[in-house]
Amino acid sequence: MGRFQPGQIRDGIAECLSRNPGEGASIGEIERYLEEAFGEVVPSSSIRSYLQLNTPGKFERLGRGRYRLADALSEESAEPDQVKLKGKPVFKHGKTRLFQADSLEWLASQPENSIHGVVTDPPYGLVEYTPMELAKLRAGRGGTWRIPPSFDGHTRAPLPRFTTLSSSELDDLERFFRRFGETLKPVLVPGAHVMVAANPLVSHLVSYALDAAGFERRGEIVRLVTTMRGGDRPKNAHEEFSDVSVMPRSNWEPWLLFRKPTEGTVAQNLRKWGTGGLRRISAERPFGDVIQSAPTHAKERKLANHPSLKPQAFLRQVVRAILPLGEGTVLDPFAGSGSTLAAAEAVGYQSVGVELDPTYADLAARSIPLLAALPDRVRLVEVDPVTPEAVDSISVEG
């Protein structure tokens, strides 16, 4: 065998497989193609070495002695109207695709102008979702997680302790979200909205970071929900200061709303990209910024046991609103148990999720079909703008 340039055989194999991306090629077919291309025989042992060395990164093994490009598998497996994304999903269901990867690395590899909206509940404390803290959580030993006591026959969900974050960890949080925004922005089409769940103690840092990354702040969605966070008396002095709460009991949750700048007016952007606004509840009712929400029901937690699980009744409302014309792809770059993807599936949207933790990725693969199959006509409520009473809204049907 003569002298080949570094990577020449590998690139020749890739070129051969790209000629028939769906079916790929056999070792013999690749061998004949390379002989014709290089004017010299490349031994099948060398070809196998390249294929097996790169599997499952560049090449995908279809069967005995037959391969195709891994990217070709990803694109071929997508529905005809799904945007083409790099990489191979670890799970597909209906219009949903889930990737197991670091979200920032995954975003950096994706084509520009490919995502039309984002709804996500990120690890905005960062520390609580490190492998060490997740191990403590799963062992029930706390760490940065507060494990509320059981009472009245109910077990409360763990809560991250945001008050324990140091100044350096808060600085890291701000830097992380700025990098996240800068990496996310090119992947979004102009006018795409980004809705990010936050916490009153850290939302200002997240908001500042996304603004610095070039997004326009478009308001804040208030999820009215009473949780176990706050309202406690002073630690180890609850009897001495029985009339004192260290912090107010949390009765709401902020969801920050940002938008990638539009191209021209909103109307022009809607015509070209299908984005720029939010989908109305009905012809008479615009989407509101205050939504009443109960805590996540035990039935849903049983289907998807994740500490930050949000109820489908709430998620289906915000996911539905994120695509103003009901068309496009919704992304959750911190997918967790897949509840946002399940909500998108329930309202009939294309969705893509990215999850780093393999345990949660496996959980999402199991829970997405179950959560999405919950009854379509759930009771959705928002706060009436005229009176403070909660009123019935529309169903979640797209």
C-alpha cells in the first residue's frame, strides 16, 4: 500500500458512505470505491480499522460488515418537517427527539436559525446538579438539597438551597448563563422567545446575563404556586422567635422571558420566520403573564421522579404560547425528566431536548410518552386581569 495523507482514507470512506446515506455501504463496496478514487488498493483490514476506530462517532454500524455515516442516521430518522440537527438522538417519540450531551457543546455544533423557541427549567443554582450533589440527593443526604420532612401523610419534594451559594458560585452562575445565551443565540431564528424558569434569589443574575448575551427582555411570567420554600422560623431558635419568619413563604415562581431581536417589524419577522410574538389563548384573550398553578401532582411525580418537575397543566400553557403560529421547533436544553418535551408533544409541537445526566436521560425516555398521554383537556387557569379570581382557560389542544 502506498503512502496516504493523514485522514485521507477516513475521508474517502466518508465520501463513499455519503453517496448512499440511508443504506450505507459494505466493506467490499468501500474497498472498490477507494481503489477507483486512489488508483490503489486499500486493504479491507485498514478500512475496518478506520470504521471501528471511529464508531459510534463518525460511522454507524448497520449490521455485519455494513456501515453508514452517523450524521446520516440522525437526519434520515427525523420526520420530513423536522429541522436537521447534528448528532444522534438517544430517544424519539412522536415529534420529540432527545439528545444526551452537554447542552453548551451540543448547541455549539448545531446549524444556525434552526430552533423557534425555548422553554426550560435549567440548573440555575449550577452546584445542585453536579454529580456529587446528585449523589447526595439520591441518597437522601441533602448537601445543597433541602429534604423537607414528611407530614400529613405526604412526602415533599427536595428543594435546592439557594441561600447557601457563595459569592464565587453566584459569579459562576452569571458567567454560565452569559455563555449559555451567547451559544444559544445563533441557533435560534430571529424573533424566537426564550422562557427560563428561575428563582427570586438568583433571577436577577440570570436576567443580566441573558441581556448581556444580546437578548431582549420581554417580561416575566409569574407562576402562582405555594411551595415549601421559605416561611421557616430561625434555625435552632424556633421557640424563642416563634413569631418570626427568616424569609417569606414562596407563593410564586418567576419565568424570565427573552427574545432574540427580530428582522424588521414583528409582522415582517412572523412572515419570514414564524416568530416574534406569543400565541394567544383565543381571539378574545391574549397570553397573560400571571398563571395560577398547583404544585406538581403526585401522579405526575410517580411517572417522572425529578426534583424540579413542573406540572403538565402549567407547562402545556407556556409551551403552547412560545410558538406564535403553532409552527416550528421548541428546545429544552436542560431536559431533565422530559416534562417540557412531553408538554410539547401533547400540544402537537416538534420538540428537541438535551440532557447531560444519563440517569435523567433514561428517565425522560420512559416518562415523556406517559406524561404526554395525560388527558388533553386538563383544567388550565390564569389570573383574570380584571379580578384576582382564577378563571378557566382553554384546553391544551393545539
